Amino acid sequence: MNAIARLHGSHTPPPPPMPDALEAEQALLGAMMIKADAYWAVAGFLRDYHFCDELHATIYDTVGKMIAEGRSTNTVTVKQYLSKFPMVGEMTISQYLAKLVTSAVTVINAYDFGRAIIEAWCRVQLINLAGDMESLARCMPIDMTPEKIIGEITNRLTQVATEGNERAGATKYGVILPDAMSKVAKASLDTSGRIPWFIDDITQKLGYMRRGNLVGLMSDSGGGKTAMSLQQCRYAASLGFKTAFFSVEVSEEEAALQAAAQQAHIPLSRLDSYTLNSKEEGGMEEEIIKAVDLPFYIVGFGECSLSDIRVKAESMVKSLGIDLIVIDHAKMISLPNPKDIFAERVNALYRGLKALAKSLNVAIVILIQRNDDWKARWRSGGSIRPMMGDAYGGGSIKQNLDVWFSLYRPEPLYKELIHQVQGEEKRGELIRKYEESRSKAWIINHKRRRGEPGQSAEIRFEAEYTMFAPPHTNHAPGFEGFGEGF
């Protein structure tokens, strides 16, 4: 209440009642008990918790389960599961169910009733979120900041939007297809939404990075995923794509120096100690001049959550028009939903990143740490090459990724194993494989939504400059890094 209102003794009018869709709920439930088709018209998006009335939510859940089991639904068969609600006002539960059936206007409009119910639910959620945000802003807890409050509210808003639109949205095939063809034709002429990889062979195997897609890049610790990502960011920026590197593991300065050392072909160790010769100093000066106009941004994070990622990403997309975001790496991000089991928490992280890519219409690359399961496989006679189950979070993360590939460098793996084996023959074999794999790397395609998975491409790793390049020679198609123990 403002000062003038208090002076005149006026009172703030009570807020309007909360939105509800009681009539739509009654009409839908009655239609469902008349004909099962009414349930199947809404089952794909409507859940019991979307109902504003507890009794209606219970009836919907009960009738839905009975229909799914092929059982008859009428006032007699449904009543026995509603003992918690003996009376509804002055009516018995049997009388109320009978009223729902006799008052049902039509079964044809079941979908529209469902839409009305979920839209009312969304409006209630928005009102509650607004109240929560006001309470948090007025009495901010010690462990919160305005940015964290915004991130938390944004996450919940996204959940409400997804619930209200994606679940409820349904368009006929014949309506979607012409529009989809038109968009494909238009997109074929517009290269702004397709970001190539810095090595042509990688683009051929993985396809372009596309807006709205989540790409997973998996590698062993020290396998070169950060180095590859910096090269990709620098390359994309040189083509005019606005690129952001979210670094959770290394500082902004470390990332910038590594990217510059790659471009100028200077050993990072020499740059760190700053023992550069005149040619190398000239190369760095040239890169500094070029860097001024490059749309390449490096963002450092300390402790980092999905909310922190979302807040920064949304801000940069709105203010700078970012096209590509690379996040280094998934294991460094605090997992959501502490009460859930680990696997579900990791999947929630990838789902959140996928939703972020889609909602912001940007390409996101998430770097994924490979676990050490390959060591146990090798001891039992298996291969050391990456498999989907080696990922942080396991193979189930596949469902949330549009493209998923491994950067496979067997050289450091064999080097580690040489010191762990007994017997000259075994050690000699590992030494041979180690020597054969030096400076070699492979891109192994685990999943490609717009193409064929399972393919691989050989590339070269230049350890001196911590960078990747096309191979010197072309191997036979059957080689591709899978033969002779690779």
C-alpha cells in the first residue's frame, strides 16, 4: 500500500481468485467414463497433478489406469477406488460420478478440455513462482544471491513452459510436413545455423553443429578435449560464428594462452615460461591483433551449477547473439536434485543442457569425462577404445545428446599400461602399440541424429602445440583406429 492510500485509510482490494478449470475437468472426466477415446486424446500430455481439484485428480488417475487395462469404467466400477471421498458436498461419490456422466456434453472436445486444464495449471504455477520470487527477494537467505534466485526461478519457469507446450502440443502430420519442407529448403540456403568442425574429416563423420543441438565430446582425462574445444571455438569465431567457451576447470587466462599457442604454433611450456624467440614473439603479436576482432568469448566459473550456466548463457545470447557454447566439462558442474539417485541426477544435467540449447537456439558442446572402466576390460582381454558405457553418467546419457563422439588417443593409455604389466613379451607388445599410436587420434561417432553413427575418422595430435590436425596419410577404410588392439 502506498503512502497516499494509507493517508486516506483505503485498503488494497483482495486479489482475484486463482485460475481453475473445474468445468473442463468435470466435462473431461464424464467423457472418459462414457468412451475411452476421450482419455487417449489427452493421455499423452495431461497428468493427474494438473487438475486443480484433488478428487478430480484421483478420478482421472483411476479411470485412466482402468482404461489402459481394458476394464469397464462406470459409476459402479470406479466408485470402489474412491473410498477416500465418501461425500462430495451433499452428494455421495456415486451420485457425483453419475452427475459427471450425465452432464458430459461431448467426447469430441476432450482434447480442448485437456488444454484448458493444463493452461489453468500453468497460470497457477506462474502465480506461485511470482510469489516465491518476491519472498526470496525480500528475505534473501545467506546462501543465495540475486543471480542464483534468477537462475532458480528461470529453471522452474522453463519446466512450466515445457509442461504447458511440449506435452500439450500436437499437430497433424499433414500440417507439419509442408512447413517442415519449407524450413529445410530455406535452411539449405542459410549457412548461419550450421557450424563446421575445424577439420573437414570430422565434419564428414559428425555433420555440422546445429542450433538447438547438444553435442557430447568424450575423452579420457588428459586426452585433449579442452585443446580440441579451444581449437574449435577459435576456428568457428574466425568464420564469424559468435562463440563462448565456458571454462569450469581452467582459468580464462590459461584457456586464452592455450588457444593462442595453438594458433601461433608455440609450445605451451615456452609460452608459460615466456622464453620465446623473435619468431614466436612475432606470432603472438600477430594473434593478439587478430584476437581483437574475433567474436570469441571465454567465461571462467568457480563453483558452477546448471542454474549458473543458464543465467550466463541467456545473458550472452540476448546481449551478444552467441551461436556456439562449449562447456568444459560436465563432471565439474554441480548436479541438480540432491535427493535423487546419481544416475538420474546426471541425466537431469544433460536434459537441462539439451533444454537450454533448444530454448536459446544455440549449439552447445558439453565435454564429458571418460571413466576408467576400460582398464578392467583390458585386464580381461577387451579393447581399450571408448564405449558409450564409459561416459560420466553411463550410456543412458545418449538419449539427451543429438551428437555424441569420443576423442580417442590410445598413446597415453598404452604409456600408462606399460608400467603395469608383468613379463617382457606383454610389455614389448604394449611398447609396439604405443609407438604405432604416437601422434594419432580418432574421432569415434557414437550417435548422430542426422546421419549414420559408428563411423570414425583419423586425425593427428601435435603434442608440442597441444593441437589437432588432419592426418599426414590416408589409411585404408577398414583401419580407422580399430585394428591391432587400438
